[in-house]
Amino acid sequence: MKHWIEAARLRTLPLSVSGIIVGSMYALRPTDNIDTPTEVFNWEIFAFALLTTLGLQVLSNFANDYGDGIKGTDNEDRVGPKRAIQSGVISPQAMKRALVITSVLTLFSAIFLIYVAFGESNLVYSLFYLVLGILAIASAIRYTVGNSAYGYRGYGDLFVFIFFGLVSTLGVNFLYSKQLDFVLVLPATAIGLLSVGVLNLNNMRDEASDRKSGKNTVVVKMGGEKAKKYHFVVIITAMVLVIVFAILSGFHFDQYLFLLAYIPLTKHLITVYKNKDAKLLDPELKKVALSTFLLSILLSVSMISLISDIIVNVFLGGR
């Protein structure tokens, strides 16, 4: 059990649900200056959306372990923590069975999510989300598995941006509201970019071993120095987009609490700027992932209510 938990890479899970949290809490926010939540929010949708996304993330982690393991990409040259197949604690056959089981469980979770959201009506929406769910599962597996794995051709950044940014945030919000709110594209894009930032850090750390094993990530294609500049653009753009979202949404001054998440992100950028050895970037993955999760929580709290109102209700009993 210990080895399977390690293979699931728990440190990646908070990042994967960040978009779900933002998209869901946007459905819970007060509207039209009425201090009551909108009625489109549904706790069952929220629960199954979290479960489905966590399933996709674990599936992606298992697939990454399996694909890189059998291809020999995870070898003695790799800098990060040893993977299950690489270290021999889980066999390729057992990991392959885990991929099948996790895929089935995730698909069932997605089906329940679709049913809760649309019921027996909205057949077109249901079919669309079913196809989207199947594509997400297939994409999670094909990242490193197979001869045409897209992670080996530099498309991993695009997958992460689409599924853990746009689809996660906008997709879950549509399940509640049955409509698209285009201002939500801003935080959705920001979450997607921050997720890309985590992957880029991973690829910067593994540039030497990936290049040697033929894994042509974006970093391998552009080189370490350009990848560092790319990283700055990704992170800073995400930070700016959330501020623009807050301004367009008419946030009050005490709804900018989410700016606290910019402190560790700024420190992270300074660390990357000063970095001369890509191998030392491994701790930064966790920092950016947790900072993104913190940003999603603080932004969600800001959307739901004024911070001053929360303080009054929680600590002063509503006085």
C-alpha cells in the first residue's frame, strides 16, 4: 500500500483540483448584489467533480510511471524521486492492471457526475461530457504510454493547460450553470498556466535525462535558458490574469486576500532566476503546486463573500 500511495504522487493532487475549486465557488458566489449564494451550486456535483479529477490525476501519475518506466526514461540519470517501476517495487504488469482499474473507476465517477448534473434531460450535453471524459482518460494515459506518446513530442504543456485549466474550471462551472461565463476564462487560463509552470519545472529538472532518453519535452526542444524565460512568462501572466479577473468582477479591497499567494510565487521566481543547477529545482515543484492551490482557495473565499463579512460572521457571531 505504501508503494501505491507513493506512485499516486499525493503532492500533485492539490494542484489538480484547483480549477475545480475555482469553477465551483464561482457558481456559489453572490450575484446582483444579493448576499445569498446562487442556487446553481450543487454539493453532489462538487463531490463527484473532485473525485473524477483526482482519479484523472492519479491515472496520469500511474501512466507516467508505467510509460517512462518501460521506456527506460526513468533511470539512474533522473534527478527526482525514484518511480515505482524504476525502483522495482511495483511490476509493469501490476501497474498496467492499476491503469485499467483506475480508468474504469474514473469513468464511472464521470458518468455519475454527468447524471447528477444533467439527469435524464440535456442529452446533447451529457454525450458531450461523456466524450470529454473519455478523451481526458485517454489523454492521461497517452501522455507517456505508447509509441506515439505526446509527452515525448512536446505536447504535455498543451494537455495540462487544456484539461487542468480550461476544462477543469470552465467545464465544472458549466455543470452547475449550464452556460459559459467568459470572465471565468481569466482564472481558468491562470490555473492552466500555473499547472504548465509545474510541468515546466519538472521538465527543466529532467532536461539532461530526457534529452538522453529521447523524450522531447518543450524544455528539451527550446533549451534550459529559453525554458527559464518561458517559465517567467507563464507564471507572471497567470498572476496578472487573476488580478484582471478581480478588477472586472468588481472586487472590494478586502477581496484581494488572494494576493498572499503571490508571495511564495514571487519567491519562487527569484529562486528560478538565480538557479544555475536544474537539479536543485525539484523542491520548487511542490512550492508552485501548493501556491496554486492556496491561490484557488483564497480566490474562492473572495468570490463567495467579502472577507470582512466572513470575519464578522465567524468570529463575532454575525454582529
